[in-house]
Amino acid sequence: MGELIRSFRKCLGMTPEELARDLGITVSTVKRWENGHSLPSRMARKSLALLADNRGMSFGESEQRSASANGLEGRPFAAVLR
């Protein structure tokens, strides 16, 4: 999940500080997610999905499984436009 969040943030062209600001959380929380030290809450995952949706992207574990099944593993699937 941490690599997913990092890839998503980079696809958006955002710094950890900018993502934290947009989600209303601390930078240390974003860094803990990205480093795999904690997982986003259900509410935070919904906020990430909404942020992605507002930018015409997808964010979620189902997309990660789909990317893997389609040979796109290792690519930032959050960048897949709908």
C-alpha cells in the first residue's frame, strides 16, 4: 500500500506536504503510509479515492490487482485514466 500511495502522489506531481495539506493530515502521516509503517484509515482511503476521481484517475486495491493481472505491475496504476 505504501508504494501505491507514493506512486499515486508522484503521478499527481505532489510533494508529501501538498498531499497532506489536501487530505487534511500531517506530513508525517503521509510518510508513515509511504514507508509502510502504518495504513490509511478507511476515511483516508476514501479521501484518496475522491482526490483521484477529481483528477480523472483511479485509486484502490482493486486497480492494483487489475494492473498486476494485465502485466502492468510495477507501474503507477493510479495514472491510468478512465
